[in-house]
Amino acid sequence: MKVMQLLPELNSGGVERGTLEIARALIAQRHQSLVVSNGGRLVSQLEAEGSTHLTLPIHKKSLSSLWQIRPLRQLIEQHQPDIVHVRSRVPAWLTHFALRKIPVNKRPHLISTVHGFYSVNRYSAIMTQAEKVIAVSDSVVKYITDHYQNCPPQDIVRIYRGIDPTAFPHNYQPSAQWFNQVFNDFPELENKFLLCLPGRITRLKGHESLIELMQKLGEQYPQLHAVVVGGADAKKQAYLNELQNSIQSKGLADKITFVGHRSDIREWLAFSDIVLSLSNQAETFGRTALEALSVGTPVIGWNRGGVAEILSNVYTQGLVDVGNEKALLETVRQHIEQPQIVAPVAMFSLQDMCDQTLALYESVLK
């Protein structure tokens, strides 16, 4: 079969990663894989892995994108995919209009993936108007059924995002060279009990809760140190300064280290003693929490969204009632007093995600 996936750009992020993973799975099964986007730094990898990339500026949330309807229709008519899989709202709208002008008997099957809890409106509703709608977690299934009654429940298919357990092996240990480099760059981290908060620097990630934790536990546990793994883009620099001022004023400057954007996230997750997931909003899946558990590091997080689904299946002792700072404090304290063992993670594999997605493609073609 021939599958065409559409997304705004191919730079970085969960949508992009999922697109590349399905493209790779299609090629491995000797199917044809096409991806339409405005391009980006992952194009070379996509093409090296056997897919065809077709560049079209389908990334702008503006009326000018409507000029791309005809070129998109021409691409679909030229390549004649069996399935068009849309992964974002602008590409979904453009596909909706492009397919209208193609005779019904020549139209490809349409599949969408709802990757996020989009704002509820007509613009977002397009993601639920496909033959089959993939939801990346049960939380997303509930979001669709709560807000988009026009989407028949039987058309929604939950397919969890997955990770490759060989990329995040249980009890993974970073190399001696890695440790040497880290202790050279951040000498304050040596011989510490590390609390890690991964993710970009935004107001959503719960940095304030981390600062509060360190304020309450720091004196009792002098070996406790927090590390924030993730960078701040230019627009978030003011927020980063705000956090650093707050840390300074509370006398925690020697207790919390910001290491910036890192490509060695696996090493940091394995190096940490506890990974925290404290987002102020529910996450649709919570891939980083899963990666941490996969390498054997306990995760403590709020009981909501995709992170709660992962924890309730893999590590229930890490669940904390949303916003209950006292319970969070106690759970972290218990983990410091008595380090926990995380069992190998048996579910949420990349292989399952790919197998289920390809099986869905094949089912609509029957």
C-alpha cells in the first residue's frame, strides 16, 4: 500500500517523531511511504530511511495557506496514495478541501491522529472528521467523545505512542566518559540525590512546584539537588529569568541547576534518582515519563492525562493527586528515604504502536 502522511514541518517534536516512526515501519514492511510538509531538519533522515518527502508550505495558520489546496490536490492525484494520514489541523483542512474536487471513487482513505488537547472549536473539529481517528491515549479518547459528539465512538481508535526499549534499556548506565564530562561541566552534581524536571522552560511544566519542593526538603536532605533538563527559547527567556530570580531570593541557587537543551536526555533520565512530571495541564501522552521508567528511574507525577495512564500501568507509587503539594512532598520524601525499584516496562512499545497503526491502515483498505 501507499501511505501519504501530512504535517506542518519536520523539525522536532512528538508529531514529527511519530511520523518518522510510521514511515520507517511502512518501508520495513515493503510499503510506500510519502510525507508532505514544509520541510525541516528531519527531512534528510526521513529520506535516508527510504521515504519520499514532498515539500509544500502547509504550516501556516493563515488564509494564505488556502493557496496550497490545488497544489496538494495535484500531489494526491499524481501519487495516488491509498491512504492520506493527517496529523495536524492546517494540513487536515487543506486535505479536506483538496479531496472534495477528486471523484469519490478515486479518493484515498482518510485517517487522522489527534496528538493534542486542542482548543474546542470548529477549527479543531476537522481532526475528528476522518474515516478513522487515532487517539494517542485514553485521555484523548475522552477529550474527543466529550467535545465532538459528531465523531462516532466506533471510529476512534486508541493507539498509544510507544518507545523503543532498546533505545531506553532497563537499568541503563551512562558511560564513564559521559559522567566525567557532566561533573566537569556541573561539579555541583557529584555525589548528590538528583531530582530531575525534564522539558522545555515554559509556564506549563511545573517549575514552581520544584522550587517549593527544594525549599521544603533542602535543609533536611543536604545531598538533595534538582536539575532542570530543557532549554528556553527566546520568547521564554523572561520566564527563565523570573525562575532564576525566585531561586536566588529563596537561597536555592546552589541547589538547582539548569543544564539547558540537551540531546542526551536518556543519560540524564538514567543519572537521576527521581524524575518529576508536574505539568499544570494534562499531557496527552507523557513520553519522557515513559522513557525514564523504561531506563528504571522512578517517576512521580500528577494523576491526570497520559502521564497518569502510564504510571497507573507501570509505577502506581508515583501517582500524586493533582495539585496536592503536601502529598507530593511526602511521596518524594519516601523515595529519598527508601529508594524504589522500577520493574522493566512491558507495554507502550514502539513496535506495538507501529503494528497497530499499519493494521488500521490495512483494515480500511479491506
